[in-house]
Amino acid sequence: MIAHDSECRSEAPSLAGAEWLKRRETSAVFGALQGDSLETRAVGGAVRNALLGLPVTEIDLATTAEPERVIALAEEAGLKAVPTGIDHGTVTVIADGLPFEVTTLRRDVETFGRHAKIAYTTSWEEDAKRRDFTLNALYADRDGKVFDPLGGYDDLAAGKVRFIGDAEARIKEDFLRILRFFRFHAYYGKGDMDAAGLKAAVKLRAGIEQLSAERIAGELRRILLAPQATCAVEALYDYGLLTGVLGGVPRLGRFETLVAIEAANRLAPDASLRLAALAVFVEEDVARLAERLRLSNAEQAVLTLGAEKGVAGLPEETAAKSALYRLGPSYRSALLLAWVDSGASPDDAEWSKALALPERWQAPSFPIGGNDVMTLGELKGPEIGELLKVLEQDWIASGFALGRDELLARARGLIAARG
């Protein structure tokens, strides 16, 4: 396309002086992997985020050195080198505990899904052409000079998530790129999605079924947390991908309401909670999603809140305290899901007050335990448990006001009444 011809491209600004380039660890790795016949550059996310003024958390490097030489040079410089992806040309170099993925420049010889046959190269453009999106094919040397062989900076500035070369060919190399297309647009996109990329993603959507549950879940979590998550989720649904990913019918309205509540109350998004709002209505949904996405126990616990309705409607202060005591750290999640279903506005003052309860009140500990009750009579294990449960309910109903002595007195009365 003419817009991406080299003579029409904008020149990417220098990243000289960038904090992440000046870090001692970064300098150490660059220093180890430089030489008269050797070039090493940062690539991908670090360069992309730096150009956008976003935080740089992970630094990946591309180099003309082959893996064995990378290992030798790193160890010669006193750095640790781990052959984490040696078959794909990747070595993890560790400086002061900070890992850097270092990958030799590559070109595809044969492509058959993710298991392409590659050959090493010294051409930066050849290496760039095998990547997914133009905005990920940006490189920067240790001095901050940006190299842009495919016009990625123009696309980045325009918010255009564009596949490199033929979109269908890129997707067939790895069907996860379908979800990555929606995810990257949710983070960096402006305006409409790239038409060619969208058409290819929709056409090849059945390929998602070939992906592992773990890879799908990883992309889905990132999409749910994206700045434009609502637009991405709506697009996935509109173009027929979301139902297949979830294995059930999504509830877009609940998801959108939760996102609005989070924004109105300046809450950090939680992927599991958003998934609960989007895809959980009954307990069977939890089991299906847990199996389909290989969710952790902690994630399943949050999804269960969406089915069990841990909070029913807007609780008044006493009921809210009871819920906080009962649910503990899950209180906020349960309350948010109840808020979503209530129909109340995202900035409702009473719901906001209930949400803020943990900030002004800490649930007390139940004043008595099994040993206390055992001294009051000859009770068996199940009887002790039942008695404690009744006493705890009385204690909660009192607004947590009953003290230890009062509870023990009640226990004596209950035991006596049993004869």
C-alpha cells in the first residue's frame, strides 16, 4: 500500500534517554551482545509502549548472533543464559535477576502452523516480515534509535492494528492471532478495525478450536482487562467469535454495566469478575467455563459468586456487615455482581457506600470456639458444630454486639434445654 511505502513513512522519534534503556540491567545485556559484526536491538512491546509513553515492563531483544553465541557472550560477561526456546532461536539472558528474551533474527523456510521451519538471517526486514502486526515490528538500538522496516510507526500513531503481509497467511501460522487481533485493537486501536484483518479473522474463526484452553484463556483475560474491553467483547460477539470461545451465550449487558460501575467508582478491573458478569448465570456455567478455559480454583471461586448470588439486592448497613463477615475478601466482588443485576446507576451513592464498607469497618472474629463449648457439657463433634453455628447466627444478628460471656451463657441455656 502506498501509505506504507518507505518514502511516505513518518520517522519514529528517538527513544534516547528512555529510562528502560538506561537501566543497569539493560545496559549489561546490550553490552554483552554488541560487537563489530553483531547487532542487537529491542523489539516489539518495549519499543511500541515506549513510543506511546506507556510503561515498559518486559524487554525482548532481537540479535544477529545465533543462540550458541548469545549464550557464550552472555556467560563471558558474567550473565546467566538459559536456552528457554533454543529450537526457535530464543535464549533468556538474566541480568541481576531481570530476564531478557533474546531471539536470533529469523526467516520462515516452511510454515505449518506454529511449528514453522526457520532459518537464521542477518536481515532485519526479513525478521520483521515474520511477525504478526506492523506495530510489533519496531526495533530500537541501545542508543534509542528506532528502526521501522514495515511502516509500523505510522500504524501505531494512527491506532491501526494491521497484519504484516497477507492477513490470512499470518493467522494460519498461529490461530491465536485471531484473538490477538481483537486484543491489540482493544489496547492500541483507534476507530474501526482494519478491514482486511477483520475479514480474515472472521473467515478463519473455526481455527480457534485448534488452540489449547490455556492459550485461549490467556488472551481472553487480556481482552477483558483492556482499556477498550467493551468494544472488543462486542465485536467478538457481533462477528460470531465470542459464543464459540465461551461455549455459551454471553450476557453483554451485564458485562457493560460492570465496566461502567468500575469506571464510575475508579475500580481496577478484575478479569475473573468481568468473566463472571459476562458468562455466568447458573452453576453449570461455572463448570463449563472452568473446563473450557482450564481456570484456577481462585478464578472458579469468583465465577461461583455470579451463580450463587452472595449478596441479594442492596444491603442496609447491618446486612452489609453480615455479608462482609461471611464472604470476607469476596465481599466486593459479590456486591458488584449484585449491583450489576440491581438496575441501579453506576454512580448510585447507596451502592457506593456499601462497596466502601471494608474501608470503614473490619469484621471481628467470633469470640468463642469449640474448646469453649466442650467445657460446658458432654457434647459430640457434630453437636458442638451445630451449637456454634446457632451461636454465631445469634452473634451476627446482634450486630456482632454479643460478647464472649453472653455467648457462653446462651450456650449453657441451649445445652440445658436439650436435657
